[in-house]
Amino acid sequence: MPFYMFTASYTLDSLKAMVDNPQDREAAARTLIEGMGGKLHGFFFTFGQSDVVAIIEMKDDIAMAAAALAVGASGTAAHGATTKLLTAAEAMTAMAGAKKGRSKYKGPSARRSPAARKRR
């Protein structure tokens, strides 16, 4: 199953509610993810742009999108983002594919075309 990193920031109302009544948000996330057939590998509160980061294994992109939409639709989090992750083995397979494909790709060239040189 593919891995994903989900980041989000809580709304002001959610932050106030958690300060007034501390609660285990990891348990809530685990219930959602496992209920949708996935596995929550880690749930972390963070300093910085996002309030939380979750590492999730889900059966496919559609299931992960559904989970992210469920969180967003709850109104408790804002600015959610999902990043698909590759294992080292998957990355190595991609590198091997890139090695085969690179002969078929030509990058941009700094040399000017003959037509562009004539216009000068």
C-alpha cells in the first residue's frame, strides 16, 4: 500500500477546544484511517507552518483523498496537504526507469537556433 504524509493546521476554534479540553487527536485520526482500510504509522504535533503531520499507509490515492476530504469537511482543520511518499525501493525503481528514459529526453539548450541568430 502507498504511503502519504498529511499535514494540517487546526482552526482557531479547534485549538481553543483542545486547550480547554486536552484530547488525544491521534486516536481520532487512527479511527478514521483504520476505518477506511489504512494504517496510521505516526501522528505528530509540530512547530512551524502546520500543526500536525501524519504518516499514513492507505490502499490507494482515492482512499487517501477521501480521508483528507473527511478531515477537511469536519471543519476542525484548515490548510491540509497530502504528499505521496515513495519507499527507498520504489525510488530506486523510479531511478532505474529514469535511467532508461533519459536518452529519450532532450533538455533545454543555451545554444540559439539559426533563425534566432539571423534576427539579431
